Amino acid sequence: MRFPALLPLILAALQPAAVSTAPPPPCPWEMNKVKDIVEVNCTGRDLGAVPAGLPEDTGILLLNANRLPSVSTAAFQPLPALQDLDLSDNGLRAVHAEAPLPSLKELLLSRNALEALPALRGLPALSRLALAHNKLHALAPAAFRAVPQLQDLDLRGNALRTLPEDAFAGLRALKDLDLSDNALEELPAGLLRDLEKLETLWLSGNRLRALPSGFFPEGHLFAYVFLTDNPWHCDCSLVYLCKTLFLAPGKEPGWQGRSCCCRRSCTCLGAGKAKGNSEKGLFWGCGLGHHCRPL
Ligand SMILES: *[C@@H]1O[C@H](CO)[C@@H](O)[C@H](O)[C@H]1NC(C)=O
């Protein structure tokens, strides 16, 4: 009868030893209150490799602002609950993605040194991919076929000059596509064909002089299309764009101030918000001038 009474004492004596055998996690963690998952913060720790010993239930892993030269998805296999992975600002030159991460939803790779799109085959649940400010200079046909659930794709600030017509084939859930600040000189007519859910398209800061007729799928309404900072060639070839964006069929040409025109002397097109709808705006820059006339 005495022996059971001793048991708590024995256990208490063992406890410090038991604790010291499990090393503390390499980075602080807390519950992310919005997503209700474990968030581990390894931001800015001068790490040259993915640390070992991360909590097994890690849902969000911040590894941004370190100095990882390359990373392999194999390093995250011990983290089956991983949803969001931030690898921005590392100087990454390669991402090896042979090992699948079936739960990964967000992959942030902005401000690295990637020259090619990483293989996305093992990331079927991906809904957000950020590759802004890398060194991508081309995309393969159907480059995103493996990630059909993608909703947000950020390719801003790369070195893309042209795109294959089917670059975004199969992205039927995509809502936000950012191609701004690249070196795009022209775009293929069918580029947006599969993007049935696209709400916002960023094309500002490129070298576009025109867009091909039929570029914007008929009947598709966008919330925002950003077109500023391109050397738009303001002549009759832009009438297509005017008609599509400014004078959608069945809509009043409710643009304030300036409007479309088709005259060689035309130097500007409208900028502003659609009348009576303050939320949906189309932003447009084509040089300033006051020689425009309504179509
Ligand atoms: C992560 O830690 C860094 C530095 O330790 C801090 O500056 C940053 O705000 C933290 N990030 C989050 C999302 O808590």
C-alpha cells in the first residue's frame, strides 16, 4: 500500500531529466489566432539551412530573411501539417521540390535569386504562390498545370519578356495575377482564356504598346486592371482596349472627363472610376493630353 503513494514522488524526481532530453524548439512559436494553427517564427536568424527539431504540428513556418542558398521540400517532410511557408528574402537560387507537401497552401519565395520556376508537382493544394522580385525570364507552356487551385500568383518584378499563350492554362480558380514590373513587350491573345475567376490583373510597368484584339475574354468583368507605366501606342489599334474596358457592352460609357478616341492626334485615354460604382475601377495611363474625344 505504501508503494503507490511513492509513485508521484518518483515521477516528480524524474521530471527535470525528462524535460532536458527534449531540446527546446530552434525558433519561438505561438498559436496563430486567425488560422488557429501553430506558427513558428525563424525570421532573420542568419540560418543557412532549415533547422531540425521544429514542432511536428507546425502549420505556418516563417523562414524569411535568412541566408538559405537552396531549399528542398524534403526538409519539411517531418511537418505534415505545414500550410504556409515563407522563404522570402533568402538569396535562394534553387528550390528542389521532389518530395510532396500535399497540405501546403501558401508558398512565398519573393526577393530571391530564382531564375526558373520551381517544380510544383508535389504541391497540389497550393492557393498562393509569390515569386516577386526574382530573376525569372521565361515560363514554360502550362507552367502551372500542377497547381489548379492557385488563387493568387505574384510574378511582379521579374525579367519576363514574352509568355507562351498557354502559360496559365488550367488556372480556373485564379483571382489575382500580378505581372507588373517585368519586361513584357507583347502578350498573346489567348493568355487569359482559362482564367474564368480572374478579378485583378496587374500589367503596369512593362513595355506594352498594345494588346491584341480579344485579349480580354468577352463578357468577363474584372474588378481591376492595372495598365499604367507602359509605352502605350495611342492610336486606333487601342480602340479594342477602349471598347472592352471603358465601354463594356450594355454599360453606359460612364467615365469622367476623358474618353476613348480614334484619331492620330489622340494622346490620352480615360482614367478614373466607373460612374456609380466606386469600388470597381480601371486604372489607365497613356500620357496626358486634352485632345481626346468620345468614340
Ligand atoms: C518574427 O520574429 C521577428 C524577429 O524575431 C519579428 O521581427 C517579427 O515581427 C516576427 N514575425 C511575426 C509574424 O510574428
